[in-house]
Amino acid sequence: MADRVLLITGASSGIGAAVARHMARAGLGLLLHARGGTGGEKREALRAIAAEVEAAGAETEIVFCDLAEGGAGKLVDAATGRFGRLDQIVSNAGFALSTPVGALGRADFDRSFEVVAGAFVDLLNSALPHLEASDCGRVVAVSSFVAHHAPGGRIFPATAAAKGALEALARSFAAQMASKGVTVNCVAPGFTRKEQSGHSALPDKAWAAAAEMTPDGRLAEPSDIAAAIAFFLSDEAAHITGQTLHVDGGLMLN
């Protein structure tokens, strides 16, 4: 029986996959989610991650669904149906959109909110009683530097708005849940290296420039972000809630 159950959205690659690898251990139940990809490519990737963390001792359940179309309840039901409980959530699914205002249509703007902030509130609504019942309730939302900063003129208007809403919602939920012993925090990555097979919001030359403008001179690795998320999920972080931690190599110093 799992002694702790963690739900990770967007777990087939990047930060979500890195969190699954970092957390994997015997006694952990992992609900791993992916949308599936336009051609189904994320399905095999998620199955590979599940096999990897199972080899490290974790138990897994995988679910493919589009969170913008109301799939959050399906994830919570799958987690509790398989493991009998749900203790922790990492809300990581999302995408970056650099379309500037003037060219940014409402459909793309609205989808950014649906996938990021809308899916987050759906998850919280569905998971609320399980988080309240847990003795290690934790929620970590993955935000982004773009909600705070436009280094080198890199702008992501729709993503910035959606991630800003995500952080505001997380702070409100942190206040609501503090007396229940449930912590709610955000991690805001800086420019983070993408896998070769994954979607890239910037061309290759722009990624090189992004590393140069980061004070420590490099892109973040998904494992850098996963380590911060793992801390917020830990027992040691039980007295930290309502915070946003920037893991960005000093990018916010610019």
C-alpha cells in the first residue's frame, strides 16, 4: 500500500518527468498525467516514465486527458480509485505562447487560461476533501518567470497572464488551507532546457541568448526545478505556504 500519493500533471517530459524521477521510491503512489500529444507521441513517453519510476520502487497509474476539457476530476478519481487516497499535487501542465498583443487572438488567450489556471482550480475543487484528510497535504503549482519579468524583451502575454492568475489562486488557496495543515506554494522557473522532442517556445539562437542573459550563465535543467518542488512536497517544508520560489539562476536580478 502506498503511504503517500502524488498527482503530477504534464508528466511525460521536462519538469513533470523530472519530478516523478526525483520523488520515485518504494511506498509512493504516482498518478502521472499527459494530454497525449497531437499525434499521440506523449503516450509512449509517459509509459516510459512510468516504467522508470516503477523500477525505482514507486507504484503508478497513468491517465491521458485534456485538462482544458474538464479532465481534472478524472485524474483525482483515478488516483483515489487506484491508491485509496490523494495527498499531494504538482500542477505542471501548460505551454508557453509568445504571440504579442495585437496578434494574440482570444481563442489562444482563453486556452492559456483553461490549461493553466482553469485546470488548476478544477484540480483543487476535485481534490479538496482528499487534501484535507491527508496528514501530508501539499500543492505545488509550476509558474514561470514570465509572470514577473520580460528579460531581453522576451514577452509571453497570454502565458504571463495565466501564470499570474495561477499564483494568485495558489496564494488564496494557501490561506484557505493553512489551518488544515495543507501547504500551497509555487515554483517559478527561469529559462529551462527543453527536451529535443518537446515543444519549444523559442528558436535555438534565442535559447543560447537566454542562457547568456541568465546571471549564472546557463539554462535551468528540469532537475533543478524538480529539486525545489520536492522540497515543497517534503515534511521539512511543512511550515512554508503561500510562497513563490524563483529557480532561475538569478534571472530576476536583471
